[in-house]
Amino acid sequence: MSRVSETSSLPTAYDFADIGRELDSRSDAIYLLSGNRAGQKRSAIFLDLESSGPRAIGGAYLTFEPLYSLSGLMVGALVGITGVGGGSLMTPLLVLLFGVHPATAVGTDLLYAAITKTAGTAVHGMHGRVNWKIVGSLATGSVPAALLMLWVMAGVDRKSIGVTSSITIALGWLLVMTAIMLVFRSQILQFARRAIGERMPPKPATIAVFTVILGIVLGVLVTLTSVGAGAMGVTILLVLYPRLDVREIVGSDIVHAVPLTLIGGMGYWLIGEIDWAMLLALLVGSIPGIIIGSLLAPRLHERTIRIVLAVTLAIVAWKLLAG
């Protein structure tokens, strides 16, 4: 039988030299590691091997950081108040404030989003605020696109300057677009509906094709940056389906985001870009934060909050693009 060693003796931080020395001294041991920041490992699993091969995995050593939970609480509250997706808030926060590598931040945030949006899916489903035809059309495009992006990410050096810059730049510009849609959503919708109204309304089959195309775009953007399924997805769906209730649009967008972010998050896990300790800490803070934000929302002026949030996203985008 294989046995899992105790990890209480593990140091709180690893660098690559420490790992190499440890493996040299214990040829029968393997460290399974997840997440990193500037060469520092945030979580580890230590497994002893015998001739019969590995039979058990356990002894997870997780460094719990309260600041992650505090950040999750703040982001969760804003999501509860504004309904804006956590990706546009959480991923840049992890990159800029905590120095998490962009690929690890994106992967961890995708799993974080999949877990938190599952509760929203249940609520919208119970109230019948989901258009499953829209969800199916979006998923038809987004799931293959997400798998393609994961295949690309698995084949490149994610720590290289080129890949890191590509993720950061894409994230920055998507935050700019999110900020614009937060402030000018009504104007964008009015312009689009006037333009469509001046011509023959598109046929249902045409709208379905555009929905699949939107799914492809969201699949690429969300898998690359974890941003796009919230404000941008809802705005474009409102243009494509102007006669549907806004709550049905929002519910359909949230339901579609669950499999998309779950597939993306699991893919990043398979290529080693998930920080499990950070994910746990974020969830500890964000779940009560979403509840608090939802309770505060009726008492606050949503338009003002959206403008403040848009300005914040614009500043964060500038820092990402300037850096």
C-alpha cells in the first residue's frame, strides 16, 4: 500500500531549488503542486510511492490567506449589488494586487465563477427565468471554442513574456469594453434597436446563427481572460432578443456561464494553473459577500454604483495596458 506522508513539516513556501533538493533526497516521493506566484508554491500534495505504485493521494498542505477572503467578500458584494460578473473584478485584482501570474489568476477565477454561478443558476431555474434555446445556441459555439483555446494554452509556454502580455492586454481591453457597457448600455441598446428597426427584422434562424457566433466569441474571451460572459454577453443578447424580459436574458447568460467556466477551469487545472488554496479562500469570502450585496442592492442607487465600478474598471484596465 502506498502511504501519504504528513505535510506539517513542509515549509510555507517553496522555490524550485528547494523542490529539487527534496526530490533528490527522496527518490520515492512525488510532490503534486498547484498554483504559483513568482516561483512560490501556494499548495502541495506529498505522495509516497512504493513498488506497487500510487494508491492514495492526500495530506494537502494549503496556505490560507485572509486577504484573499477579504477580496472575495468585496467582489462578492459588488457582484450582488450590480450583477456584474466576478471575472472582470477578481482576475485583475489577483494580478495587480497579489501578483498572481495571469494564467493562474484566470484558471482559478474560472473555477471560482463556475461554483458561485451555480447558485444563481438554481435560483433563475426555479423562477423560470431561463431560455434554454438561447443557452443551447450559446453553448454550441462556446464549448468548442473553449476547448480549442485550452488546447492552445496547453501547447504554449504560459510563463513566457509573449503569452503573459497577450493575456494581460486582452484582459485590459475587455475591462475597457465592460466599463463602456456598464455606463452606456441603454444608449447602446437604443442605437442598435433603431438601426434594426429601420430594416426588416432578422429571421429567427439568423438570430440563432448570431447567437452561436456570440457563443464562439465568449468561449474564446472567457477562456483566455475569464471576462466577457457578464456585462458584454448580456448587452449583446439584449440586442439580439429585444422582446425578451431582461431577467430572462440575465438568467440565460448566467446558466450558460456555468458549463463554460467549468470547462475552462477544469482545463486550466489539467495544465497546472489552479491555486486551490487561493480558490478556497476566495469562496469563503465571496459567498457571504454575494448575499450581503443582494440584500443591500434595493437600498442603493444602482446607477451610481455602476458608474463608480466602471471608472474603477477603466483605471484597472489602464494599469494593465500601461504595464
